[in-house]
Amino acid sequence: MLGAGALAALAARDRAAGAWLAAGGVADAVDGVTTVLLWRSLPSRSRWVFAASAAGTAVASGLICAGLRPR
């Protein structure tokens, strides 16, 4: 839902796009921390996918937020 809200806000050029992206980035960062904390209990083949996905989307959200200019 956070991704859909961010896409809708970006498409509408809404000022709330940054807030949507920041919320998504925070959620992804929490997912990354949770992955690290539960590392040993995750399936060995999947844990790297979980970690890379969470880290990648958190970084992408941050970079996009940094590139948004207030209007």
C-alpha cells in the first residue's frame, strides 16, 4: 500500500509523495533490520534475497526522496 500511495502521489505531482516514499523507506529499513535479527531462523536460500530486497528498496526510497524538489 505504501508503494501504491507513493506512485499515485508521484503521478499526481502531489506534495505528499515525499512522505509516502519516506514511509516506505522506513518500512523497508525495518524489514532489513528484522531480517538481520532473524537471520539464522530464515531459510538459507532465501535470507540473502530478503536482505538484498529490503536494503535495496530502502536505499532507493531514500535516493528518490533526496531527489524530490519542493514546489
